[in-house]
Amino acid sequence: GALPRKSYKEIDEFREAAFAFQQDLTSTNIALSRSQQTVDAMIRAHNKATSPSNELFKQLNDLKITLLDIDKELHGDAVKDEIGERSNPTASDGGSLGWTAFGNTYGPTDEHMRLLNRVKSQLKKVKNKLYPIVNSTLPSLRNELIKTGAPWIEGQGLIQD
């Protein structure tokens, strides 16, 4: 017994949706990684500031913890992975969706389609948490960091004369 083959239209629609998801996942991973690197650089720069602020340091640490929580939501718990315990399903589970769905002769199954819907929903939740950080929180903290006399960090733009 074999499953009946899906129509070319269904296969193409699924392929386009899976490809769009994978691009979205990649861009989210890059944005999260860059945000984490920026916060780490901001903390190091704040440590070298001429007039550091305890409040800014607290905000930077809180943001670092928030980004770690978002990373855990997107990729699962790294500590659990180390000891072989299963994490809850995450949006990153959809990263290999194309390989599994198109590694057969009949096209995507209903399970593949449900997986795609689940990971898209999870990724949307992660992005809703990450958008305000990337678009408003980081730029405003950058401005506060400049006021403390901290050294220049990547992403801060040109140094004013």
C-alpha cells in the first residue's frame, strides 16, 4: 500500500509555502543572533564608559535575558539537548521540512501540512516578541549608551566629529 500522489498544484503550493517559511526562519535567526551580539557588545562598551549608568546596565542585562528566552523559544532548551532530554516542539523544527516532505514520491502528507502550520504559528509568536526589540529597544539603548561616553560599537553608525 502506498499513499496516492498529490497533484502538482498541491505540491507546488506546499513547496512555495515551505520555502517562504524557511526564508522567514533564516531571517529571524539572523536578526536574533545579531541582536544578541549587539547587546553583548553594548554591555562590554558600557563597562568601559566614562559615566556608566546602573539603570542602563540593568536594562541591558534584562534585554539579554529576554533575548535568551526568545532563543530558547525558537530553538529549544540547549541544556535539555545536552543530556538527551526532549524539548518542547519549536519553530526550528520546520527547518528540515522540505527534505522530509519531498523525499518521497507522493508529495507532502497531511502531517507535513500540519507541521508547516504549527511552525509558522510558532515563528509568528517569536517574531512578535523580536520586532519591538530590533526596531525600538535596541536603537533607544544605543542612544543611551552614547550618552554614557561608552566607546563606539558596530551598528552605531558614523562617529560624529
